[in-house]
Amino acid sequence: MDKYQFTRDLRLIQEAAEADPGLSEIVVAYGRLCTDRGVEPTFCESLEEARAQLLDAKWFQQPFLARNRDLDPRVSLLCVNYGKELARRRVPVLLAPEDMAFQLGISMRQLNWLAYAREGRYHTFERAKANGKVRVIHAPTPKLKTVQRWIAERIVLKTKPHKYSTAFFPGSTLVDNASPHVGRAIVVRMDLKDFFPSIKFNQVRRVFSSFGYTLQVSRLLANICCYEGHLVQGAPSSPAISNLVAKRLDTRVEGIKKFLSRKEPEESRLKFYYTRYADDLVFSSDQESLLSILPFVRQVVTSEGFAVNEDKLRIMRAARQQKVTGLVVNERLNAPSKQFELIRNVIHGIRHQGVGVAMQRWSEVHGQEIIDAAHFRQILSGKIAFIASVNPEKSAKLLDGLDALDFNT
């Protein structure tokens, strides 16, 4: 029996028996985790045996047992066994919202405010984009941001994204995204419109359910990570969650890739390369027939709840510059020469006209707000680090020039 059939049957039995909803959710979640692992759930009918087994409960389960001394030992043992299965997945053992409040060291009142308050959790502001348009940012309050980061690090990042996803995971780089497309005859870049807001609450809840959490806990976690029913730009948990939601998209594109590479007759086969960096889907091939897959990819994108930004669709052949996430991939990986010249000119301007003039000019040209000279130096350092990822020699000259400047005057 698969885990979905198991879940349905178990819920019907529990509803008929008028079982406690919270306990029913734990039984269902525990059963699904065991089914995933191919083992039988264990239930204890003897009070004495349950008490004996509870003496061997792991250290991380002792706080739960201490807070629930009045529970029937058989129920406590069920919760302990469920906790063991969660621990196998290397995620926090959260049997109920109270466990999360305990682990965070906050009250249930504070936790409920972080998850359900209609106002005050986010500060909304606009940020100018390079193309002159405006991006709306919802910045979480410091406390909410801390909890979202805890969720991302302790839960979401415990599962790797698809192998073709090259962003928002420790160790992933722009180079990983661009490398497969170096030297290809044709490169197609497809952008997803409103990537984070396209991911809805129920999709986020299902991500947390996939870790083995109960419906109640999954809803709580999803509420903390969502705003007005969707993911937001600005929450530290959004990038990692988006990777897991988009995993099905990556898997389906991989399916197209495998099917076309094995197609018969042999001359009809298409070999192409695919990577995704957040909302940036990149395809490349040495065959012009790569363009024939775009309608199928659009269908996949739409059925997964996203939309293609047709204004940003780019088809780049080898005769012109091919750029993938800012890196040139025509013959070898390289940073655009304009990027190097830009930073070199800014350093020259600071040296001769001062930091203030350079900051003002940067803000006017790039539409980027600069807080102070230290922030400006940080921006330039980031640009140089980007160049260093593919061209260390060029970046070393820029870094020497930056280090020689005085940003305090």
C-alpha cells in the first residue's frame, strides 16, 4: 500500500472512531514516514511495556515527556516513535506548535503573532530595478526574520534541491549554472515571472508535510514563511522553499531531456543541457532543433503554477555574445568586459573626485540606494567577487585599486 492510500484509510478509521484530531495527525504523519522508509509503524498496547520503553527515550525527547507527564504512556511512546522518525530526517522534532515555541525559546503568544498577525510582521517598500521598473519588497521584522532563517537552516535546507538547480543551496554558484552551457551553438534563457509570489500557501505547506510534519505543524510553518497567501521577496526562507517547490518543474524538464536523447530513429534525437538559477531557466545545445522544445517547456511551466516572462526570453546563437546569469559562455567562462571597465572607472572616479561624487553618480545611473561609504565599498567588493569567480587575474587588479582607496573621507 502506498503512503497516500495509507493516509486516506487511516483518516477514515480515526474519524469513525472520533479520535482526538491532534493525535490522529501524529498517527497519520508517523505512518507515512514509516511507509516511506519501508517499515511497519509500531504501536504498544501494554501500559507496562510502554512505560519501560519510555525509559530509553532519547535526550531530545525528554523535554516533550516532561511537559506531558499526564499523557497515557502508550500515547507518549507513539509520540516518541514519531519523533525518532523525524530525527532520522535530521529535522527538529515538532509534534505540535508548543514544541516549536519551546525550541525557539518564545511563548505561544509570540509564536502565534509571528504566524498569524495581519499587521506589523512586514515592512513594505519599493526598490528601483536596473530597467527602470520597481520591485516591491516585503521585509520581515527582525524577530520574524530570525525565525524564518531558523526554519530555512534547520528544516528546508536539509533536503537538496534538484541537481539542475544551482541557486540557494550551500556551495552552489553562478559558475555551476553557467558551466554546462559553455561553447554551445545556441543558448536559450527563459525567465519566470513573479517567481516568489507565484508560490502559494498550499504549495509551501506541502513542502513541510513532505518532511513528515503533521498538518497542524505544516500550516504553522507555512504561515510563518508566507505573507498574504504566498512567498515574498525579502524573507530569508523564500529562496530555499522555492527550490523544493520548483523541484517538480526541474524533474519534468529532465524527463523531456531524457526522452529526446533516446528517441528513435537516432537522427531525431536532441541532446540539450539545462540548469535553473532561481527564476532563470537556461537551455543550450549544438542543435538548432532545441527551439522545438520551448512550447513543451511553456506547458510544464504553466502546469506547475508559474508563468514565462516573454519580454525576457532570450535566444542567443554563437555568433553573438551569449550570457548566462551575467557570465559570458561563448568559448569559455568570462565576466563581461563592460563589468570590468565599470568598476575600473568607478575606482578612478573615487580617486580623483571623491567617494561622495562616485556614490551619487552610481545611484543616478543604477537606481540603487546607497546608505553610506561602507555600503558603497561593499557593493563594489561584491562586483569584484563576481568577476573573480571566473577571472581571478582581472579581479586582483581591481581589488588592489579598491584597497588603495580611503572611504573615510
